[in-house]
Amino acid sequence: MTEDTKKSAFQFHGNWVDFFKIAIVNLLLSIITLGIYRFWATTREREYLWSETEFIDERIEWTGTGMELFIGAIMVSILLVLPISILSFVVQGAMIQDNPKLAITIIIGLSLLIYYLIGVAYFRALRYRLGRTYWRGIRGGSDEPGFKYGLSYIWKNVLGVIPIYLLVPWAMISLWNERWNHMSFGAHKFHSNADWQDLMKRYMLFYLLPFLGVLAGIYIDISSAASGEISTGESTALGAIGLLLILFYIALPLIALMFYSKYFRVAVRGLRLHKLEFDFKARSKDWILLFIGNIALVVFTLGLGYIMLPYRNWKFFVTHMEAYGEVNLDELTQSETTRSKHGEGLLDAFDVGAI
């Protein structure tokens, strides 16, 4: 049997009232347990969000557990936090003994290790989430552990930064492609061939804005100094300061969001799964409205609205996600990839996202 998806195959059926009931109980239990329950809280929220998400007339299912996330966090504490804490004391001892070379060597080594593990965290979090997501009884995953990706994460980001940050879009898209090209769902592998050059115009707008702002401020200061009037110079200087504040606290974040909007569209459009093609329809204004709405929700509820952000973000993602192509249900078979035995400990430790 074959199903043809000529329009968006994704639908979201949840409502904020039901999610709020779950989120507020999760918050109270997390407070009572001094934060330990948050692993089970995350699982409960995902179970709801996944179950209210439909793909081609079938709801998806989250099968991860709070215990898996808890074990992942414990493993990070043992394998990462403890050694770093010990090495920090070694660094302090080296500085006290006037051995700066040893201290600098350890600091550089630790920085590279943390950066490497962030890359591994991105990979393994995506692998874990695909492995715990079921559709029609089929799950995703990967046989790659993510250790090679951690090395790629280091050298590609370094290479992106070396030419005064001009190759950052290349690094972002290249890592996206590499990450997804190691993933599969059922018997079919994902293929990602997004083109980083499609991002350059939007990136250059973000890249050049701070320089243009600084030049504008210098020009205003020079003009006010040339006028020779103290009152005019003071008011002009205040105007220049105001311009810079607007630039760095309003204009720059908005343009950064516009760049990320373009990045996500380009990345998703390059993604394929067998005969399926994906697309993401959210434009810059949609991301800006989401961002402003999230801030307003948190501010006007004195922080309580933070518990609703997972709902808003997931609904935004599903609502704007689209898939086109053909799904042959007779070809669907279960994935044979290895399922990870623990959750997103590294991801949680470094507070990074995987979607």
C-alpha cells in the first residue's frame, strides 16, 4: 500500500490547557524533589507532545523513560564533572607553584575536551531521540556512537572561525549534513545535502551590522566634535550611545534570528528519507513572533510561563514542518540500529539542543 503526501503530513492536536496541567505538576514535583524529578518531568512532557503529533494519519509515540535520562546525568557526573573538578584544583596548584605553562596546557586540553563532548552530545541526543520515537511501530536511530562526529565538531568549527568567522555557515550546514547522514528511520537512511552558500547573504547582514554600527558611532562622534558646540556634542554623543544600544540589544538579536530562520529552512529542505522530502515553512517574522511571545509569556507571568515554552516551541516546529513524497507502508521494517541504553546526559549537562 502506498500513501501520497501532496501537502503537509504533520498535524498537532494538543492544547495548552492540557499541557499546563502536566507542566505545573512537573514543576511542583521538581521543587519538592530538589530537581531530581525533572528527568521524569521531561519524559512526561515528551509523551504528551509526541502523542498529540500526527504524521500521515498516525500519531507518533515517545518511549523514552525518566530513568534513562537520570542514568545519563549520573554518567556525566562521574565521567566528566568529577575529572574536571579535580583538574581545576591541579590548575590552581600549578599557578600557586608558578608553573603557568602546565596550567595553560591543562586549560587548553580541558577546553578541547569540553568542545569535543558538546559535539558528541549533539550527535547522541539526536540518535537517542530517534531511537525512542516510534511511528507505526517503527523507530529510528544510528549505529554510530558519535565519537568521530565529536572530532568533526572541533575541526569544522575551528575552520569556520579561522577566516574571521566567514565560514561559520559552512561549518553549521556541514555538521548538520554529517549528523543526519548517519541517522536512519526503519530500514531507510536519511540523506542530507543542504547547501551552505544559500545562507551567505543573510549571514553577511548579521556579520557586517556590528562594524557598520561602530562606524556610524565614530562618524557621529567626529561630526559632533567638528561642530565645536559642547551642547550639540553631548546630545550627539548620547544619540550615538543610544544607537549602539539599539543595535546590540535589539537589531543584532533580531537579525541573528533572521539568519537562524534561513539556516533552519535551508537545512530541513536538504533532508531526505527514502522517497520523502522535507520542508520548513516558518519565515523570519514567524520566528520573531515566537521569540517575542516567549519573552512576553515569561516576563508577564513573573517566570511561571517558562514551563509553557516546550509546548510553544514544539507546536511551532510541527505546525511549520512539511513532508512531500511517497511512503510505501509495505516496505516499512523495524530499524536494526543499536538502541542507546541511557539518555541525554551530555546534552543536559551542556544545555544544548539537538533539533
